[in-house]
Amino acid sequence: MIDLIKQLCEAWGPSGYEHHVRALIKQHAEPYADSVTTDPLGNLICRVGSGGKRAMIAAHMDEIGMIATFVEPKSGYLRFSPVGGLLANTLVGNRVRFEDGTLGVISVHEAMSANRNSLPNLDSFYIDVSDGNGNGAVQAGSPAAFDRTMEQRGTRLIGKAMDDRIGCAVALETMKRLNKQTPNEVVFVFTVQEEVGLRGARAAAFGIDPDVAIALDVTLTGDMVRGEKMAVRLGGGAAIKLHDPGLVVLPAVRDWMIGRAEADGIPYQRELLSGGTTDASAAQTARSGVPSGCISIPCRFVHTTSETVDVNDVEACVHLLTALLSSPIPL
């Protein structure tokens, strides 16, 4: 599974440009799905089973990135706009890669001056893509994603785009363990454009019309110095969401997940997130409403190039999702 996570995290795919990631996921999903299709927006839809309740399992393929908006005429430096939630305090010196392979480095005006303790706005940043030979000019309108390899430190996996390629890995491993055997109709959806407004999940949920939806995504942790005031820690198990600003999990969904975890001895944590939301927020309001929940993977340093998860938490999430889908859905 580590090799799969590495492939997914290192793949290129900012919001709206997920086609490379989709091709990779499709390759891994096809042996374990009854059918694999792509909808008009670009969501990859993998169906497993045909009886019982219909469950939509959503993990988003996209990652935060940027798009070149203007080429400075003399220097060739690129001005850019964010694609998703860029954190300005993480940008200086970071490497980005454009789809054609061009590598760029982000800098900011007066990076080493007396103003280095202040946080400038994004208008002050630019990307250097010069090669010294006048080649490889990048045009305005070209998207880019961060460029970083995934590394392992003990049980910790560190890389860019864990948000949410780690959720995609959980979905793929669950498909593999189910091996097309489930009493339910399970629709695994690898969604697009989550980072820019949950757009893929909203369209997919309308088309699928599920009886229940479960999102797979990362969540913050409360185990860092002066960190979030939340009872989720790295290595503490699967995080079962109870509440975030976009989703109030129904008691029936909460009890189903917690009951399964306790019955099977799966380590879990209760997640209450004060900022951010997931694809479950979009799915819950599809058509006449969908009971929705989320299994979250605890993650440090979200929206940086060193997003960090623990393999034991990842395994707990796979175990929980597989257990939920291996029995008739009681909702």
C-alpha cells in the first residue's frame, strides 16, 4: 500500500486538471470494480455490487495549486492566482511543476529584506521558470502543482497532496479487500474540484442518488505545539467525524460508524473540526437529502508540501470502511 500512496501523492493534478491522477486511479481500480466510468465533470465512478442500499464513497483526486496569470515581459517571471487554499507563509522557495514538466521556484519581492517578518499578499509572489537558455516559456493560463517526493519516517508518511490522495488510497485498498463481495451497491467516486468548492461531489451525488454517503478526507490534529483544540492525534486511529462547519452528522450515521469500530476493535477518534469541510457536505443536500458522514485520516501540516499521516491510522480507516461495507447498511 505504501507504493500506491507514493504514486498517488507524487502524481500531478491540481483542481480542474485531475486527468493524470484519474488515469492512475482507474488503472488500480478496474480489477476490483464491476464497472468504471467517468462522468461529464471528470469524476471517476467505480461501482461494486448491485443489491441492498446504495452507498456513495467519495475521495477527491485534486490538490491545491496555482495558475499562471501573467508573464512579466522583461524577466519572464510568472504572476499567479491560487487554485484552492494556498498558504502564503509556505510558498517562498517551494518548487512547482507545470503540466509540460517545467519546474518553477516561488519567490516574493524583497524576500531577504527587512520586510521578511511580514506576510505579503499573493500579488507579491512570482514563479521563476528561467532555464538560462531562453527556452521553456510558460504561457498565462498554465496550471501548476507543488513538486515534492513522498518520504517515510517510521510509521509516518510525509508528502504533498496527502489531501486527499490518502483518501483515494483508502478507497482503493477497500475496493481490493472487498474484492467485489458486498451485500450493498457501493459506488466509489474519486471526485474533482473539491479544493475549489466541492464541485465534483455535488454533481456526482445528484447523479448517483445514494441512500448514504461517506467522504474520505484528511483532518487536522490537536497534538502539535499550540495546535488546534481538538481531540484527534496522529496514531490514534480513524477519525469519525461528528461535526464541521459544513456538516452535522446525523446520530444514525454516527452510531453506525462508532458501533462498527467498537464491535471490531478498530481504533477510532471522535472528530469535531472547527474549520473546513469535505465532500460529505455537498452530498448531504443532493436531491431530497442524503444521510452523510466522513471517515477522516489525521494529518499534520495540511495544505503544505509536507502533509504527514500515520500508516496505522490509514490502516484503521481501511479496516473501518471495509467493515461498514461488508455488512448490510442499516440506515
